[in-house]
Amino acid sequence: MVDLDYALRHDLPAALTAESTTDKKIKHEKWERSNRMSLMVIKNFISSAIRGAIPDSENAKEYLNSVEEQFKGSSNAHASSLILKMLTTKYEGTSGVREHIMMMSDMAHKLKGLDMEISDGFLVHFIMTSLPARFNAFKINYNTQKDKWTMSELIAMCVQEEERLKLEQPEVAYIATTKSVKRKGNFKG
């Protein structure tokens, strides 16, 4: 796998001639091998349904450009769906608060890749608003501080608060009983 991406990082070398030096021949062979391996790996990991819609190429760099062109138009739709998901996602307590924050951070990172960067300060505030009412005292405490938290500080503080809330929560057991009722008479149905 050494230099597998060589063909992606370097352009196709000039065609070999009778006067080509040994160094040029080695570089050409290295590029050819890297190109073949790259194409094989790329095509292997793309589903056949998508692969059929992409124009075939013998150059790995050109093939990747074709893949990019195929999906470029859908980036706006993807950004819209990510934004909508971020706006509607609330922490429900089914998984840990750390996972919730990491998921929100991942969505922000994906938006950054689509040229829609969200600052860390905004993201911290945005995540705070996605926390449920049981975190209200925690949110008020954050809002009264002058210091702004980083993402790692937010995760650490939220996990600590979640643990504190779990300790304060009383353990409750619910019992349900049923009473069997005997019916008299001839009951059909």
C-alpha cells in the first residue's frame, strides 16, 4: 500500500521514448502501478448502482473528478438536510450526553466541508439549547459565566452534570397488578 496515492498526487508522466532515462522509466512504472491500484480500490468501494452512472476512465485522478462532479449538485440538498437535522435534534437521554454533543459536532464539521462553517462558540451555545429542561440550572450557570467553553470543556461539563443529575434522581419502581375477573353465564366471542 506504500505510495498507493502516488497517481493521485502526481500527474501522468510523459510517455516513454527510446531516449527515456532509467529514472523516468521507474517513475512511469511507479505511476502506472499506483494508478491501477487506486482505480481498483476506488471502484471496489463504490456501489455498482453508482459506478454505472460515472463515466469510466483509465486515470484515477480523472475518475475521482467524475465522482465529484456526479455528487456536486447534491451538496446543497445535503447541507439543507444537515442544517434541518441540527435544528431539530434535541437530547432525549437515550444515549449519553457525550454522544449527543459528538453527533452535533460531527454535523457542524460536515457543514464546514460544505463551506458553511459554524464557529465553536456558536456551536457550544447551540448545543446548550438542545439540552432538555432538566439541564436548566446548568444552562443558567453557563450563561452567567464570562468564560466561553471549548467543545472539550462543554463535553466534560455536560457529562459531569449528567452524572450529577443521575445521582439526584430517586430510584422508583412501578408495580402493576391485574385482578382476574370470572364471568358468569354463557359468554361467546
